[in-house]
Amino acid sequence: MTTARIDARFSALKAEGRAAFIAYVMAGDPDFETGLEILKGLPAAGADLIEVGFPFSDPMAEGPPIQRAAQRALSSGMGLAKTLALIAEFRKSDQDTPIILMGYANPLVSRGYAAFARDAAAAGVDGLIVVDIPPEEADPLADALDAEELSLIRLATPTSDDNRLPTVVRRTSGFVYYVSVAGVTGVKEADAGAVAPAVERVRKASGLPVAVGFGIKTPERAAAIARVADAAVVGSALVEEVAAGLAANEDVTQRVLSKVASLAKSVRHARAGQAAL
């Protein structure tokens, strides 16, 4: 199994002695053209890896901000096929930044795992997070992804105890996504003190980098997580900038990228101490 871009990025950041900043955006939010502008601007703004949500009508793990982002994207005509087209356009100018798709099983089942994996690899996707397929039912999807050398990235949670973790991380590659809070995205705040021992447990069980998401909205919180994890993931705070920009009739792309730059800077300098922020 090859996870070349993901592995290369985490290896480079480890050599630099810093954590990754992972930006989550909803594909085509608020429309394809603006979504592509945002996507293209993320690496220069400081995103080390990018998670791209593919819009789904019933995103059960998401709080209101990402639910609304999915609805905006769906209303503009986005779906899985156009999400892959968006990534293919991004890849015309960026061959280095890892792209992780994040979403739900229904669109994948409808498309067929093998067809999805082929199309995702052709578009330039590196990995996949599927929220609602448990490890015990993931082998057919993992087989399809393995055939195209794509990573299946699994979620570990505060309720994933030492007995459960080996099952959770089986056939996981690239990194493990640790959900820092019980509940949906964008509601509670992540506590670095509580996250640190969990990250160590997940890292030990998997042998992989651990990215922490759910509950990171401010530069201060992102920096705190970056000191104890291999990556900090921010999503709700970014899609909220889309909503705010639309409401204020402002440049949505600029608002999102400005927020990314602030958060990425805090992550980049987190391990150098508070004075560097």
C-alpha cells in the first residue's frame, strides 16, 4: 500500500519539528468556482494537508455549521462526481499537497467501491475518511482503496479503549484521526490536557501520526493541540467564514484564507513556545 504524499508530508514536518495544520472545507461551498478558489489558496495560506468534505444530505457527525455548508453545496449542484472534478482541477496546479476526502457511505455505495476508488485515484485523492462505516464492515472498501493505493483513514474517539483500538486502526494508513470530543463537529472545545494521553495511546496502537479534530476553532486552541498531536484539524471555523462572508456580501475566499493563515501560523510556531505566536 502506498500513501506517498501523506507519508512524505508528515515525514517532512517531523523533520521540521512541528505539527501539521489540516484545513477542512466542504467541496463546492458555496459554489464550484468559489470552492475551487478556496481550495487552490489553502496551501499558500498554510494548510499542510486538506480535507475535502463531499456533500451529503444527512451528515450525522456534523454540527450546524458543516450541515449548512453541505446544504449550500448541494443547492449549488455539488455531489461526489463534481467533488472529484474539483480535486482534479486543483491537481493541475498542485501535485504535492495531500488531499483527504471525508464523508459518508451512501454516495460511495451508490457509486460502487471499486469505481469510486478508481475515480478518486485518477482525480488525485490520497485518502478517505468515512464516518459511518465501522471497522468490522470496512474490508470491501479497504480492498478497493488498496487496489488504487489510497489510504483508509479511521476515526478513534474518547470511547475507543485499549481493547477497541487494535480493531479501529486495522488497515488504517497515512494517519489516524482522533475525535477529541464526544458529539458532533463545531460544538464543544478540545482540551489539550485530556487529548495528550489519548494521542499517545492511539499513536502506540497504530504506529501512525495522529491528527486531532472536532472542537478546534481558535489559534490558541490549535496551538495547544499542535503541541501534543501530529496535526490539528479545523473545519467548522472555516465553513463559518463562508457563511459570514455570504451574509455580509464580502469576499468569501479572502475570509476563509485569512482565517486559515491565522490558524496555520499558530500551529507552525506552537512548539517554539507561546512567544512565537
